[in-house]
Amino acid sequence: MKGLLETVIRGLGNGSVYALLALGFVIIYKATRVISFAQPALMLAGGVAVSHLAEVTGFYAAVPLAGLLVAGVALGVERAAIRPMVGRPAFVVAIITLGVDVVVRVVVNAFIGRDVRQVGDPWGFARVELGPLVVQQRWLAMLAVTAALVAVLFAFFRHTRHGLAMRAAAHDQEAALAQGISVGAVFALSWAIAGFLAAVAGAFAGTGQGIEQSSWVIALKALPAIIVGGLDSLGGAVAGGLVVGVVESLFQSYQGEYAPWLGQNFAVVSPYVVMLVVLLVRPYGLFGTREVERV
Amino acid sequence: MTDPRSWTIPNVPDIPTGRFRRVRGRPLLRTSYAQDMALLDTPAERLGTAVLVALALALPVVLADRSLEVLSGAYALAIGAIGLNIVTGYAGQVSLGHAFFVAVGAYTAAALSAPPGGRTLGFGLAEIWIWLPAAGLAAAAAGVLVAPLATRLRGLYLAVVTLGLVFLGEHVFKEWKALTGGPGVGREAAVPRLLGYPLDRDGPLGTREQVLYLLMLALLVLFAVAARNLARSRVGRAFAAIRDRDIAAAVIGVPLTRYKVLAFGVSSFYAGCAGGLLSTVSGYVEPGSFSLLMSVQFIAMVLIGGVATVSGSIAGALFICLLQPLTRTLPALVPLVSADTTRTPNVFQVETVLYGLLIVLFLVFEPRGLAGLWIRVRAYWKSWPFSY
């Protein structure tokens, strides 16, 4: 029981990183109806930026700075590669983001080098006692930061003018335009927010084990998360991210004992299995809205 | 005044239904539907294709073995690209899982053709006419198994699910060491043998590379003609209807599930054959090579070549494959670019950036790809010296 709870807390910690990334995916999807495959590159950029900035400013100041930096990069990408494609099929734009991802990742890799870069976080692998449980501090830090960010985001969407504009544009772009909302600004803002979230996720994905060239695959696990939660549901993204994190953590701890025939490292691909199972039952995810099709 | 119900449809003999006589000096005037649907419908197209095939046949005499090997690989990849174009270009079902089907084909071929009792699984059936169709069929079976998921989903949901397929497949192939030899170790690839005659050694027909090149060329022509025929048939028109609007297609009587399953099956058949042939060229299969990157490369070939064109898929595959040797010569020309992988910028980074940039640039400026560029050039010279 104690082991199980510790496993779940580790899963929630990792899951909150996936949740941040998934939120970025969903925010871009709601605004532009496109899945941005550039998120992995932005996450990697965030992690690397933190690892360089932390040497100067320390970890706590480096995370928001890196977030702003990556948000700037995301703004540039949106303006240069995505905005000219307004009105084109979603698949075409998604493939463009795939191309952007490849390019940005090569550039970022040049800043990583061959070795693992530490992000300079204050936790490392240090543990803390929670009553009878012994868990790593960084899981708790990730959970707390994610909870705070999610609360701020939801308040932003609920209570500010820009949040209202984003919700309106997500609901119906033409109607929003007719009401005087700049849909272009909504696109830019959604990419900037997604970039910021990806950078924070990158920083926390790098706590403890550090950031290396292959770290970008972590961000791909947010894809099962958004599919599980439903592509257009912010709450679903958070829930999906946490579910994926916990499932992965459970497989890590128990699959070797109970199902060794699944092979080593099955935990790494377990999110995709969860995704397939959920999709077989609910093709629009757990919280996604069923599309109404008109011809 | 006759009773309108007694009107009969007049028997008009001059509405042609079959192949019809061409009008001299009017190569673009079509007088029958069959003419409009013909494989090579103008004399210029017939001549151009003949010249291209003749050129391709002449290459083994002219080029060095090393270049022939690159081209053989490109032809094998072109078969896979045609397959992806069938499901993504013609039928409009976005698949990022093509690498998985290629892997299924490569391992089926390798296992069937390897001698039994070796380090990895083998059945000793080295005849190419056994393992090549078997590789295709195994991949097609995998495609048909995935298709039920695909018929429930559409658009980007489908893209993400097929992406998951690549990761699951990679895991299975890395763990199934009896079949694949395990990551980093790999296994020997399928051996091509035609009626007892080994095609992968130097022989009376020429060197290994020359023989393999001719084999790949023959198979590519075969697969390309088959794909063109599929595209201009009833099935091809059903695919196009599904691509343009699947609900509208269902309304006019296209059975969606049957045709989506068929599209995945045929596409995976091509991918499987491409996998078997591809490994034959390199002589070696490693489970890590069938990754998301390979799927992205296939997508790049289809997009750069031209969506829903067979000739475009071939052009795209050749373009992507020739990009590699071209970037390898960069260090000699541009002093900034290094051939050393530990330095930046090195050729591998330049190559990867080029893939990404080319995808973006083509989609932004010429969404019809290389095929679209060709159409532009042709249209320009057709109406030359007028610009309209």
C-alpha cells in the first residue's frame, strides 16, 4: 500500500509535466483547430534555456525567463509559418508544425551538445517524508507549480477580456471577428501561452535527470494525454496528463513483477496503449465534445 | 401531338463510349471518356515516359556502383511513398504510422528468406516471388487490423493514433529478439533469389548493384502502374470522394468502412513490399530504424513530390534520397559546414534542417509539390509566349 501510494505520487508528479504540455496542445487546438507537433521542440528549448540561464540567475528566476523566451520563439513560429496558412486544411498546418519541430530541435540540440545538461534545480533526487511515505521533493514541486499555473490559466480564461476573446474565437471564429475580436491576436496569444507552458514543462522534466537531446520524446506523451482527455477540453488535458503519468508510473513499478512478458521499458509505451483503449470506447476522448458534422 | 410517355431515347450513334479516333493535330482533344481516363493520354506523355524509362535502364551502364545503390534504395522508398500516397493522398486518411508497416514487411521478408536454425528466426524461403508478396500481405493484414480504429476516427485523431502505432511497433520489434536480433544488433536482411539464381551477388548479368538496380526499377514500374490503375478505377474515385468529404461520399453510396479498410490494406501492402526491398538493398535490418523519423520522411516525400500523384511520389522519394549525398558534399563547398558529427553545424544537422524547411516551404509556396511545379512549367510553355 505504501509502495503503491508512492508510485501514484511519482505518477502525479510526472503527469503534471504532461498536463502542462497537454494544456499547450489543447490551447493551440482550440484557437486554431490544429495539433501543433512543434511542442516537443519548444519543451526542449525551454529546458535548455533554463539550464543556461540558471548558471547566471539561479533556477527560480530562470524558469519564468526561459518561459518568456520560448513564448517569444513560439510567437515567431506562429507569425512566420502558421499565420500564412489560415484557411488551409488542418492536416497541412499540422504537417508544417512537424517541419518546424524538426528545424527548431536541430538548432536547440546545438545548445545541448552530446552530454546531459543539468537544469540547476534545487531538488535533485532529494526525498522528503510525508507521514509514512517517502517521496522525491521534485514530484511535489511539479504538482504544486502545475496546480498554481492551471489555477491562473483557468482564472485568465474565466475573468479577463483576453480570456473571453480566446473562448469566443475558439467557439466560432467568424462570429468572434464580427464582434471585433482580433482572431490573429488570439492565435498569437495561444501560441505564446503554449510556448510558456512547454518551457516550464521542459524545466521540470529536466529536474533530477537533466536535459539531453533525446528528451523531446517526453513531450510526445502529452499526445496520448490530450486524446484521452479530449482534444478540445482544458480540464480533459489536465486529467489526461495526470492519468497518463500515473499509468506510466504503475507500469514502471509493477509490470516487471506481474507481466514480464510485455518486455522491458513497456512503461514508456503504456500511454499509447491507454490511448488506444480509450479511443475504442470513446472516439472523442473522455471530456471532448462530439463533433457535429455537416456536409 | 404524341403522348409524351411514348417518347423513346433516340439512338444516337455518335456518342462514343469506347476508345475513339484521335483528331489529327489536336492532341488534347478528347472524344471519349475512355480516352480521358487513359494511362498515358497524350503522345507527348507517351514519349516522355518512354524516354524516362529508357534513361533509367541506361543508368547502370553509366553510373558507378555506389550511386546505383543509392538509386536502388530510392526506388524501394518510392514504392513505400506511393503506398502512403494511396492512403493519405488519394483517400485522405492521414497516417503517421507508415514506418510500422514498412517494418512488418521488412521482418516478414527477412524471416522468410533467412536459412533456418540461425541466430534469428528463419524459414529458408529465399525465392523473391515468395517473400515479397508475403511481406506485402503481412503488412496489409496489419493495416486491415488497424483500420477498424481508423474508420471510427478522422483527421488529427487518426494522425495521433497512427503515431502511437509507430511507438508500440518499435517497442515490440526491440523486445522480440528472436525475430529482430534486438536493438543495436539487428539481423541480416532478405536475400533475393529468382528461380535459384541469386540476385545479390556479382554474376553474368552484372555486379550486385547493377542487378539490384534493375530489379528495383522493374518492381517500381510494376507498382507505379498498378497504383495509377487503381487511382483511375472505381476504387480510386471512391477514395477521392472520401478524401473530399467522407459524409458526402457515404450519402452518394460509397461504403465508407469498406473503402477505408481497403485504402489502409493496399497502402500497407505497398509499405510491406517497400520494407522487404529496402532491407535487401542495405543488407541489414535494425529495429531502431523504423522510427517516427522514417514516417516523417515518407510524409515529406509525399508532400514534396505531390499529393495524390504517382509520379510525384517517385519524384519526392528520389528528391529526399538524393538530398543525402548532396549534403554530404557540402563540407567541401561551404567551409562553415563540418563533416564531423561532434561539431556544429555538421552535415547531419544541415540535412535534418533541410527536411523540415523543405516541408514547410513546399506547403506554404507550392502545395502541389514537385508535380505542381511541373504543371506550372508545362502550362507556361503550352501558352508561350502568352502568360494566360
